[in-house]
Amino acid sequence: MIASNELVLGDQPKQIKCPFCSNSTVSTVTFKNGYISYITCFLVLLIFGIMASLLLIPVIMIITRTLIHKCSACNEDIGGDGKVFHVLGVKDSMMSFKIGEFGVILTKRIVIGILLLILTLGVLWYRIIDLPTSQWMDYHQHHNPNITITDTWTDYLEKCAKQKIFQNLQFQQICYQKYIDRTIVDWKGYAIRVEDNQQSLLKFLHHSVNILVKMDPAESEFHPDLLLTADSEIASELSSEIEKLERGSEFIFTAIIKSIGDFQNIRHFHLLNITKLDSYIEIPPHLHQQSRYGNSQQFLASSTD
């Protein structure tokens, strides 16, 4: 078979002898999206999330269309206009290079597809490991410590406040050795935002449930104090309680401490149990971004106000 754009026929119907059915006919011009379109859409979904993708993907599907000439008799693809993307006007062409004694010939379409595939796999890997984090393996290994500590949130802050561990690495090491993957806490907090991915493909890239939490006392007026996450099994068991949570809801939670946090990474706890209480506090809408934890001086200023 002849590739769909091996014959360059321009962007208008052409009189041509079909290489498939041998009929002399005027070609029919149509448009379609190929694998480059779908790889690009998948890449956009990974980078920008579902809501932004709903706006971007229709545009991508339009601008990455390929013009195809079809035989009017047998409806087979017989050629194209020689462009990778018809709207963008990127011309397809042959590219050749040598690897040792071997010569390689590729089209620009194939090269773009390979680059998009590599970029997609890179972004997918980035999202799975949730960079930046050299501690990803520690975050996502589910140990089962059986030590429930009596330390309250206030006790914890006295030892492991971000300002303290930022100024003294010895405190950071002590907190890590005492708490991480060794202890279970039973504390109260208030929901800032609940992200439920149980019915989404995002549960394979992130946790099934993410809950941003404000504690009392709060370490900062502007930032969440910790992040509670749940895997699919725990999220399913606790789904009825999680569904009750609204912004400002008070709740009791049992969780394993996974990260003491720093100015780039929020404190991370693995949820074991949660019970919604009747109390509420007023919490303004909060759109959490990783950059909110990227300015240590700003955090120090806000935490000492």
C-alpha cells in the first residue's frame, strides 16, 4: 500500500489514476487527525490537567489536522498536500543520516512523532514521581508502623517547625529519625481542599485522594500545614467520610507521617482513618500550587507575623 501522503497532490481535488483500484477519478479532499494529534493531546492532558485540556484539545485537533486525498471510487487514501500539519503549514520532507555503515532515512512527520513520544514519556514519568522529590520512594512505600505517638500537633511543631528545621539541619535529622515511617498520629484538622481521583485516570499518576489540611494552631496564615493522601484501598474504605468533607470541615484523622516537609514540599501523611466532625471554620478558596512552597523567605515572614 502507498502511504497516505506519499503522493503530494496539493490542497485541491486532483484528476488522478488510483493506485488501488486503477480508476481514473477526481480525488476527494478531506482532513483527519493522526497519531501526532493524539500524542499531543495526551501530552497536554498530562501537563495541564483535565479542565484546561477541555479547552486546548479541540484547538489541537484542528491545528494538527492532515489533509488527505481519497479516491472517489474506492475511498482509499491516495495522497496528501505534503504538510505534516495542514493548518500550521509544516512541510513534510525526507531526512537522512548515517550511523556507522548504515544509512537512515526518515520523514519529518516521523521525527516529530518520535520527539512528541519521548516528551510524553518524560512528562508521564515526571508526573508519576511528582518532582521535585529525591524522596519519592520513601513517600510512596507503604510501611505499617504500629507506634501511635502521644505527641500533639503543638508538640510536633515545637520540635519540627519548618522555620526550626530550616535554620538547623540537626533538628531536621532528629525529626526525620523520630517520626518518618515510624509513627502514627491521631490529630484534628480542617479541610482546605479535597481532591478525589478515585474515578479518574489520575489515580494511577497520583494518590486516589489528596486532602490539604489546615491545623490549629496553623504554622502559616497562607499555606496548608500538611497533605493527607490515600491509596485506592484506603480511599474506598473511607469514601463515605471523605465525601462529607467540605472546605472548612473539622475532622479527626489517623495517619502515618511520611515527610516532615520543607519550603519546597508540603508535609506528607498517609491516611489510615478519618472521621468528619460537626465543627467548621471559615477558609477562603485555595488554589494550591507547588510554587507556594518555593519561597522560603516569604514563608518565614508569614510564619512570624
